[in-house]
Amino acid sequence: MATDLRERLRISERQLEAVNALLLDADSRVVNDLLAVVARYGTPEEINRKAATAGQLENLLGRLKAGGSPYVKDLEWLVGQRDADAFISVADYRRHVVGPKADAMRFADDFAVTLEISSLSYFPFLIRQAEQSIDQGQLMPGRYIRVRNMKEQREDHDILAVAAAMQIVGASHVETLDTKGTDGSNIHLGGPATITGYFGGIGQPNEHALQWLDEYLYYYTEYGIRQVLNINPGTVLLGYLLHKLGVDNEFKISVFMGNDNPYAALWTLIGARLFGRADGSTSLIGFNWGNSANNETIEITAEVRRSLDLEDLVRFEHHITETYKSIVIQPYNRRDELVQLADHVKNISAKHEGGDPEIDAKREHPSDILDYFRAKQEIIEAGDLKALERNYLDKHDALNRTARALTEKGLSFVAAYNLHR
């Protein structure tokens, strides 16, 4: 009986043909509107060439120099420290944590956890982080998430400086486009007084999905920004289809999307496979789990990910800490659960969005997710910039506690690979 029921789940060729017929229909507005946005930037091949040129380190540095950016000297310092091997090596870090026995230990490198931090809102914070890492023998993250107004950071050169720094240190990074639910796209929603309106999706209605696509193609071709945050089912599908057309875009799905059970994740991964390229690649490079997702959910979905041949392509990005204010009930710390997962679930990142809660709670200005949406000038005028830097370094410290916990158990991590050799 169970076998008979399972067979009923088969997707027929006729059903797949109906999807293809829609996608290939010359009168399909939903597809034609997508193609029209892409056409404004050229063919997929031309788009990729523009992005590759824009993202070259020498071109990023050249634009910073031409703009008289004060960040040039910081980047030159970072290059010098990297080339001088000023940062602790992986072997030395392991010896520091577990002692001489580290040389004989076999660490679980096949299951290495990517050390991830969010949000790197301001480039100078990265330099303070690097200085502290050198001084204290700490690790720099292998992955950075950024949540800051894109137009604002174009004005102060942050977008160029961070993109250059990522190539120097050897890390991946994700930008958050301005076309998102907090940009006024949903005219009926405001602040906390209308918060229940966000439960159906945080807001990319009507024409805003295509505006998100247009904004992505702008930053991809002008700055070489490849990875961006994705928060809406419509823009997730656009991200899949853009890649299938031949554009080498990449995206990660936000915690706000609500992947918090195996079936939500199954739907996400089916889409990645269904709309992947013939070579098996997909533009989905990771997704954040909902904060309530437990280890069993992640383990079940790891089986799904493996069955769809996406294990090496799609990272599970798991919040270990969260900002102390405005997002979860505190204390929130998932480090012990991560250690339990990290010896048998591949391709996980440990995302640190706040300091360890017992430390964060004692700060005069605890980390707050709402700070991500404040204008830089308003932060400066309020005298809060130094407090936000302290919050960021607390996240960095939490990340290093996670690296230590993994190392103590013979587990492995991915840090900035150009710095920690």
C-alpha cells in the first residue's frame, strides 16, 4: 500500500511539458517582462563579461584611487599584512586551542563549517577586526553578510572597498539590495503598528520583483557584485531563471523567507534543481534556516540536498547568535547544537549576527537588528557609530568562540583562506 501511494507522487511528463510550454510561449507576459529587463544590459555573455571586468581587484582599487578614497591605504595595509603572514595559520591556531596533540589529530575537514558574520555594515569595521585578529591570534571569517543601503555605500566607497577586501582576504560576501520589503514597496505597511501585515511576506509586490532584478543586474555589471540576499518567492524564481538564461548570478535566501521545516526547504531545493542548468549548477548558493529550525530538521533536509545532488552547491546558513534586540527571544545561542551537527552534515556555515548574549546584554548599546536600517548620517549624529563597531567586534569574538568549540571537538572550519593558511 505504501509503495502504491508513493508512486502517486510521480510528476508526469505531461505536467513538465505544461511548465515548458508556459516558459517558451512567446506571448507569456511573465517571461517576456523578465527577458525585457535582461535585454537592457545585453546578452547573458555580455553581462558576464561586464561583471568580470568590473569585479577585478585592480579595477576596484583603481576606482577607489580615482575617487580619492581614504580606504586605499587601509587596503594596502591589509595586503601587506596578508603577504607578511601576520595572521595566525590554521595549524598554529589548532595548536593554540588543543596543544601539541593537534599535530597528530585528524580534523574533519570534509565537514568544515564556514565561519560567517553579519552584518559588516561599514568597511572600517573590517580593518579593526583584522587588527584585533593579528593582535590576539584570532580567525577572520570566511563569509561576510552585508545589510546596508546600497546607494549610501556607493557614496562613501564602502561597496568598492569591501568587494576589494574580500578578494584580498579570501572570503565570500553577500550584499542586500535596496529593493526589499522595508523600502516602502508595500504602501500599506509601516513600522511595528502594521507588523502583522508582514506575516504574508515582507513586501516585494507587483512591479518590485522586476525592480529587484534590474537592481541586481546594475550592481553585477557595474561593481561585479555576484551574491545578493533574496527574500521573496518571486525574486527567488527570478534568480533561478536568470541563471538558467546564462547569467552567472548567485544568491542566498534570507532567514525572513521562513525555511524552518523540511518541506519548506524541500520546495526551495526542488526549485533549485528544476530550474538549474544542464550542467547541474544553480544560482542558489545557500539559505538561512529560520531561527526555530532544530537539528533534526537540518539532518532530514541534508538527505534531501544530497539526493538532489546539491550538497556541494547549497550551503545551510545557520544562525548561531542573533542581535540581542528586535529579532528573537534572548538568550539565543546555538553553538552546542552546531557542534553536534558538524561531524555529519556537510556545507554548513555558522552565522554570527550578535555577540554571545551574556556579553551583548551588558553593553550600553546592545546589538539591534534595527540598526541595519538606519542611515549612516543619523548614526553619526546620534553618536552611535563607535557602539556599532563594538557590536560588530562582539560578533567577531562570538565567531571565534565557535571556531574554538569546533576545534576542541576535532572539527574543522573555513576561515578567510588567504589569511589563515
